[in-house]
Amino acid sequence: GQQLNQSPQSMFIQEGEDVSMNCTSSSIFNTWLWYKQDPGEGPVLLIALYKAGELTSNGRLTAQFGITRKDSFLNISASIPSDVGIYFCAGQKGGEDKLSFGAGTTVTVRA
Amino acid sequence: DAGITQSPRHKVTETGTPVTLRCHQTENHRYMYWYRQDPGHGLRLIHYSYGVKDTDKGEVSDGYSVSRSKTEDFLLTLESATSSQTSVYFCAITSVSGLNTGELFFGEGSRLTVL
């Protein structure tokens, strides 16, 4: 089953807001990654993290590799309408060739 | 963009019929993956390949088989489709040939409906 617990399951954003989501696991991962999926398309890699404690930014996105290696966080600052979509966390264990994915966080614009 | 194409992009079939989905890459990368996406479950790995004729099971492999007879093609077969296999299927390859950093490029997906 799913090894990664991603929260929140969904969120509504208003333009200009900062938003956060996180991913936790009972297992240790060597790599944490964040992907975004737009409607009708495949997921696209946003940020990859390879070291515990690492903080990495990609434009308005910032992600952190938790110090325990069992969690990761993604922050979006000053959100804009094109930030809507589904965000997935993913983890890869040492020596493995496959990723485990979270169930996703669906981001929607608040009317 | 990574050169990944999936076919067919949409398919409707009946329970009990065989179905094959094709993933084709032009990158000559070693690792290829098949995932299914369902609401509330995210992306779940079905099977993956780490080279020609080298494949392994993922977490939801029951009812699916795969084949990789050449580097560029990875086929996913449902021998006898069931309604529970109605889903969107994604193929993915690693971003770097020969290495597995976890960074994947995904295809655009194949939507399968089993009636």
C-alpha cells in the first residue's frame, strides 16, 4: 500500500497567498521529490532533494528534506492561478529503482 | 521535453478482452515504468523495467504483465480486462540514461475504460 501520507488532501488558494503541504512516512528515504500534474497531462518534476535537511527553491516553490529523512515539505509563495493542479510527493529508498508516491494534494483557486 | 509517447491515448473495451498499452521512448534510457492513477490513490507502480528483458513487479501488478524486447518500447498487457482496471495509465522514464535518481519524465497518459 501507500507508504507516503500526504496532506492536506485538497486546498483552496487565493491569489497572493502562501500555501504549504507535507508528506510523511514511517520509512526512511534517500531522495524526496515533488511533482505537479496539470489537468489531462502527466506529472512534471518540480524539485528533487537528496540530502537530509536540504532546502531547495525553484522560483516561488521551496521544498525541504526533513532531518529525520521521513518527511518533506513544499511551500508555494505568492500563489497565482496557474498554481492549480495536483501536487505529488515521492520518495526513493536507498538501493531501490522505484518511487513511492503520496496520494496527492489538489490545489484549487478559491472563487 | 523527453521523447515519450503512449498509445493509445484513449480506449474503451469490454470486460474479459485483452488490452495492450504501448510506451515508446526516443531517449535510449534504461529505466521505464508503468503507473496507474486513481482518485484518492495517487500514482501506484504496476511494473517497471531496468533493461531489455529485465522487469520487476510494483505494488499493484496483479492482472498485468509487461514486456520489453527492445530499449525503446515497454508494453503493458491486461490479459483479461476487468472493470477495476479502469484507470489512467502513465508511462515514465528516468531523466538520465543509466542512472536512477528518482527524477522521472512522464508520458501524457492512456485513459482506459473497461465496461
